[in-house]
Amino acid sequence: MSTPIRALPLLALLLCAVLLPAPVAAQTAYYFPDAAEADFDPAIPTPEAFLGYPVGSHYTRHDRIVDYLRELARLSDRVHVEDTGRSYEERPLLAVLVTSPGNHARREQLRAAHATLADPAAPDVDPAQVPVVVGLYYSVHGNETSSGEAMLLTAYYLAASRAPEVQRWLDAAIVLIDPAQNPDGRDRAANWHNAWKSNPPVADPLDKEHVEPFPMGRTNHYFTDLNRDWLAITQRETRPKIALFHQWLPNVQIDFHEMGAASTYYFEPSPSSMHSPLLPQASYDFNVTLARYHAQALDGLGSLYYTKENFDNFSPVYGSTYPDFHGGVGVTVEQGSSRGLVQDTAGGPLEFRFTIRNQLAVGLATIRGAVAEHAGLFALQKNFFRSALAQGRRHGSAAFVFGDEHDASLSRQLLDLLLLHRIEVHALAHETTIDGRRFVPGSAWVVPSAQPQFRLVHSIFEDTPEVKESVYGSTSYAIAPAYGLQFAALRRLPATAGRVTALPEAVAGVAGGQARYAYAVDWRDAGAARVLAALLARDIRVRAAFQPFTARAGGGDMAFSYGTLVVPVAGQPLDAAALHAAVDAAAREAGVVAHALTTGQSIAGVDLGSDSIRPLRAPKIALVMGQGVNATEIGSTWFALSERVGWPATRLDPSQLARVPLGQYTSIVLAGGNYGDWSEATVKALRAWIEAGGSLVTFGSASQWAIEKKLADGLAEPTPKDAADTGRADFGARRDTLAEDRISGNLVSADADISHPLAFGVPRRDIVVNKETDVVLPAAKDRFSTVVRIDDAPRVNGFLSARNRARLPGAPWAVVAATGQGSVVLFADDPAHRKYWHGTERLLLNALFLSDQLVPSGRR
């Protein structure tokens, strides 16, 4: 690990801070060893002077970070602070721009000039006239806390330093600081560490200060790993960050992280095996150039570090690779974490303030390097977009068309995503059918390949480029297949009806006026679940179609598929006019169309009074959250219910399951995790609840656990895992060999029984699933209950070892096991993976809202 700091005990440091004649002296003594007190503007308060404690002696809450940055902006003409949004817990999101006063005075003019670097047709930009843009992005993982404290010192140094070098930096650069990408998670971690700190600090790694409980501070409010949300943009915190990125297109962007306490410091370049073939080699070569400045900074401190061994530059989902896909130099840096004020390690005590100093030094070295390499960075970005346009022109597909007339909500959601990424999109001019898939103007759009954003277009619509070995993160990240929305590649650019620059207003509400007989909402529209939730919340009676039908609607004859919601006018708690208003309001709020039906007699298929049009109950859902549970997985379900559907779910701690009345819940969701220490009383309580009619929904390792505990009946014998390889292997190859067997996220083709209630709304039988674990489910003995099955010769996008690939063909992925009067719904992997796998998230929502309809009616 890095050279341990054997400094004065914390108490002595605190005493020093009190006795020194000025806070600046204490600040410069450790964090700015090459600076003198006179080098700083005394009108600018140090973080220590403002906060009332030395940086590194206490974890700074987000509100105090915000207060300090606003104070810098008030006192310094170098600092400008913008509010860009709010987190889910209503903490402010900020952008801090630091540059010379002269640059601030013409900031918009400089931004516009810099933006032309992304225009292949625009002339080259003169680096002598336009500043380089440096992005410093902190605290994306909330419990990787050294970076947030380092940010305070970085902002102070840039605002207060009188050094000639800093003056040159501010003239030649605009420094864009995101002080906390994840303020909710940061405060969760800061509050934990502050609550358990001692005087003197306890260095024992087993002390509570160093051991955060579930869900820890890594993720945001909904347990989302925001570092993996740059491409999917599912979270409130990500949207303004992406908007700001595209305003400034940083030439260099550093994403500050932490790793285990036993490690030292990592910065790029990354291994060449973890590079994307989509990107030009020049992008990766510049990592080598910038690394010289990082090495020089850490050499000056005597801090240990390493490069080129791990972490990838492969996927645009990360904050350190998204810039690479825009002609910038993105860099991940990782500091061994003290996870508290000080922690014992094999190399000696690791102090919080030492980790902060390393992050500070690397941040300032990044600015130094960007200014020194100004011209090269501009040439890199300009050439990047020129080569992207040329690459798009050569691509085998001239364009991609996407959109489904039956799923306006998801079609618009993908359009919105493309526009957020500044991808060129055009309206489809004429109806077209490709491979049996119909695309209709108004609900379908065209994305040309020949555009500066081609590499991001490829990332969203095409298979991820093939890799020969495992990479650090997901090896398949394509968005369009994961959405489950129909799209197709086109060899020629079709006729279009103009470029789309803003999301068109949704067509929503009741079509056909006040219904005389019933309303119908197509369940194929992803927004239909929100309509159902709104109606059930008002005790409005809703039914679902278990067979397709064609009905007479106000706008003409309409064909409806499996799962269509039917809201009869008769027998409701509201009169006809109030019911119409309620359905119209729910549909408008969800952005979908509800159709007014004039009669219960269908033109084709079942009539509306058929036993195949079944009443739905309002679900009472519990999500198990607590120690041992995979937070990101259960967070995806929580987010789907809370933000997408608007339906409440009770969060139960695992310790409650054996002693609370489970009978009040229709469904309990158990995400992947480690449940080996659950008591027999808990297992017995769950079994009794399922047999009495409850529905347990499990993912991945939780599915394995449920099978092992015999909670699920009616399953074939589980497929045994391959025997462990006990052959001889070289110890030096251990890390790489084990990495080969790690499953890092793969897109795998499968077949879905769309006539089964679990798959209602899935538009076609061919579906893709995410494979993130090595879990292989047994089939159901009832041949009608293996709902999703991986293809016999599956298409696999991503890296899978030969052993793991051999276990996939024909493997069940989603199974319903009837157990007593209830059921266990087993998913091999998280169906709502990272909150953008909408194609399989539908199955999860069906499992919860149709839980009493998942097994044959004779079982109930």
C-alpha cells in the first residue's frame, strides 16, 4: 500500500490546528508542502477555517460542502457555482467552474468555441484562444470519501493560490468540478463514520467505524451505482450531469474512486486487453501521456502506485470512459481507502488525511498535464469526431430504426435517451416493415450511422465489440436490446421527415370520449403498469385479458394482446363521468392511451365477459432489505415500483420475516445475496406463507437458496455445477485465470412464452436476458411453467468462458413453481438489472401485479 503516514496522533494534530497563528499554516503544512502561507489570498478562507476542523479529522457533510463552495463563489472572481438539480433525497447537485476572471467574462463565447471541436466540418480550434476543459468528478461512490475532502482543498487552492503556475492554469483552462455526484450516498457514509469515530481513532479494521452496514454509502437513494449509469441515464442525478458534460465536452475527465485498504494508488493506462476496438488508439495513447503527470505528483509525495493491471476502458457506461467516447481522455483513479480516520493494514496505519492528500495531488497534476498538453488534447478531440463520422459512413448499417406503435412509452423513452446523448435522430417518413417488424411514422424514428456520435450509436444499438477475455465491468452494455423494444438495422438510409431536436408531446388520455361499456389499455405499453397502479389506488375495479381480442373502440376497431387492462363502466365505485375522468387522468399522467369501448362483444377473440378477462387485486408487496441482501438488485425493484409505477412497497429487514404477520403480503421479493445464516424459523415462516397463497419472487443466488431450502415445489432436479478444476496451475496466473470464469454481464437470446401471465406485455417470443451470475435454474415439472428459456443455440454478446457458455443452451431463466396455494417465481438473474433492462423488468412487474394468476386456476 501507499507509504504509511506515521504522523502525530489526531489529538496532537487538533492541538496544532488551534495553536498555529493562522489556519492557512496548518493547511499548507501537510496538503500543500511546496507552498508558503504568503502564496494564498488571505481573503479566501481555508476549508479548515470555514468548517471548524482540519480536513481529514472529520467527514464533511454535503450541506457543508455546498456552503463552502458557495462561499468561495461569493468571495472569489475565479469561482462560479451553478445549481444543476436535486438528488432523490433533495440534496443540491452543483457544477463548479473555476477559471480566470477574464475567461468567466466570456464564458459562453468560450463554451461555444470549444463545442466546435465536436463538429467535423468546423475549422480547427486555436488552443491559444480557447481554454482546455478539465473535468474533476468526485464522490460517485458515496463511501469512497477521500475524494470529496480532496475536492474542498482543490477548490480552495484554485481560488486562493497566488502562484504564477496557478495563474497560468486559470488562463489556459476551465476547470469543471462536480463536487459530489452522489450526495445521498456520501452523507450516508459520512454520517456512519462520524457517528462511530473515537478519540483517539481506532485503527482496528473490525471496528464499527470501518464496517458500514447495509446498504452502505456506495450507491444513491435507490441503491444505484451511479458510476454505471452514464449510458443508460436512469437516475435523477445523472441527467443534469450528462447535460453539463455535453455543454463543455471536457478534454480530460478524472473520476476519483477508492479501493480496498490493502491497495496503494491506481491510475491509468489500463491493460490493452480492456480497451474498446471502437475507439482510436490515440485515445488510449493519451492515457500514457497524462500518466506521466500523475506519476510525478505521487513520486513527489513518496506515495506508492501502480498502472496497467486492472480496471477497463471498454464501456461508455462509466464516468471515466464516457469521455473517451467523446474525444476526451477519461481516467479512473483509485486510492486505497481508510474507511475511517485510520485503519491498520499490512503496510502500517493508513490515515484518512493521507488518502486525501494523494487525491488532491492527482487532481492538481491533472490540471497541470491538461494545460501542458493543451494542443494535443484539442487535436485528439477534433480528430476523434472526424474519424467517428468516417467510421459511421463505412459501417455496414446505414441507419437504425426503432419504435413500436404498441409501446409509445418505451419508444419515447429511448428517443429521450438518444437526445440526452446529443445523438442525431430523424422522424420516419413512411411506414416500413423489416424482418416482420412494422415501423410507423409518429411512433418510430431513424438514427443514421454517419454522424459524429456514431460510436455512441453503436454502443446503444449494436452488439458490444467482442473481447477475448473478461473485462472489469459488463462485457455487454447495449441499451436497445435490453429495452426489449423493436429496432432494426438498415442497409440504406430511409426517407425521413426532419431531425428531431426535442421530445414530442405524448399522445395520452382516453381516446373515443366517455365509454359506454369499458376502457382498454394495451399492456404492451410500458406505461400501462402506472395506469393500473393509479386505478387500483382508487379502488377502481380492473381486469386483465388472458387471451387476445379485437374490440370496437371509439377510434375504430382495435386489436388487443395478452394482459390488456379492461376497466368496465358497470360495478365501479364511481359513476360513469367520474370513472372517465379517473381513467383519463391516470392515462395522461402515465403518457399512454386508454381506448373507450362501445360494446362487450368482440369482433374477434374473447368477449369482455369471458372467464379469460380476469379481475385483478391490489397487491401488497414486501421487499426484503438488509444485511446480506444485494442492495443494487433490490434497489432496482424498489425503483421500478416507486418511480416507474408509483406503487408502495413495504421494506422488511430479514430479521423481521420470522416474527411479522406475513399473511398481509401478496408478494415478497428476495434479491440475490447471502442467506446462509437465516434461521430455520425464517424458512418455516416463508414456507407457511407461500403454501397459504403467497408469492415469493427470487433472483439469482436467492433462487438457488429457495431451491436448496425446498421452498419451491414442482421443480426438476437442479443441474449440478461443474466439478471444481483441481488440476495444477501456475500461481502467478491465478488472477487472470479466475477472471476468465467471472461472468461480467452478457446479453443472451431466449424464448419467452408470451401467453403466460408472467410474460404478458412482452411483444415477441424472442427476447434477450441479462446473464450476470452463474445460476442455472431447473425446469418446472409442469411443462407450462418454464416461462423463459435460453435458446438451444443462444446468441451471446459479451465474454463467457467456455465452461459457462456450455451451461447456457436450453437453460430455464424464469420459472414459476406452484407451491401449496402459492408460488415461487424464480429468476436466474435480476430481471430489472441496473434499471434499464425494461425487456425483462416487465416480467418482474407481472410477477407482482398478477401474483394470484401465475399458476393454473385449479391450484387456487
